[in-house]
Amino acid sequence: MTVLMHVPNVPQISDTDVDDPELSRVIEGAAVTKSPPQAWYRTMANNPGVAKAFANYWDMLHRGGSVPHEIKELARIQIAQMIGCEFCARQTSPLAASITEEEKTSCALPNWEHPDPKTRAALHFARTLTLGDGRDVQVYEELKKYYSNAEIIELSAFFCLTAGGNRMAKSWSIEPHGEVSVIPVGAMSIHGEEPQESAATRA
């Protein structure tokens, strides 16, 4: 019987071939933070300078800043589902253990609203930035009730970095995903009303 082997578009670098101590620490740390996981940084290790710069920027925006990590992590999951990146949608930050399964499976559904108004405003903002749905006036009016301008910049930078990272992960095809999709049927999508693709075709 023939075993089909997944071949990524950009290969991962083996830990034994990483000769940059700082990058090695980034990869080791990803085993704990998990979002993104080690496979992401092993792929980025093809360019150590970019990998380290990305890690510093990501850590500052995702786990630092003044906006609660849980809000940014739920929005990260939402963005991954809207872009259709299985690799990113499967990740879970251990620092955001309070996020429920209902929130994870509902955050990208078009008619679901988060009960917390501050979190809801951030999810609306992430949706508009990702989908370009033209709701900027309403979204910023809502945002300014709960976030300072500095925090809006923080969210903007994180959401756009997240969206770009999702597109990179899909393009690189880091890992195979032939199992059941974690992206719920009916989730909002950058592809509009196109039928949901199978997990096997996603990155």
C-alpha cells in the first residue's frame, strides 16, 4: 500500500541544524507558548533574522500590551477560521485557558455575538479588518467605548499580523490536515459564500 507523504512548500529546519542560540530559544519556547507552535518557527528558521524579528514582534503584541491576552487570542482564532487556515485554527494558547469551546467554535459564525461588550467590540474589529466588510464607521464607534487609541493601534497591529501569518502558514502548507476540520461549517470567510473546503485542502 502506498503511503502518501506530505511535502510542504517551505520545509522545516531540523533543530540540530539551527546554529543560532537565540533562534533555538525561540523554538524551544514555542513548545510552551504553543501559539504559534514549534513547526511555525522551524519553518521560519530558513531565515533566522526574520524568524527572530517576527517572534519578538509577535510576543509583544500577543502576550504583551495592555489589551487582555484572552481577547486577542479569541480574535486570533476567529481570524484563522475566516481565512481558513487549519494549522492556525488548531493552535491554543495555554495562557488563555478561560476561552470556552463554545467561544472557539462560534467566534467566526456570522450571527453569534460574544456576551462581553469589550470582547465583542474587538471581534467586530478583527472581522472588519480581515473581511473588509465596510463596517468601519460602526466598528470604530463601538471600539472607542472600550479601548484607548493606543489599544486600537495594538489591536490593529496584532490582527493584521495574525491575518498575514495565517496566509503565510496556508501558503507554506506546513503540516497535513486530513482529519476532521476544526473550522465550523458556516464560518465567515474571506472567500465569501464559497462552499467550505475540506480540511485536506487547507494548510
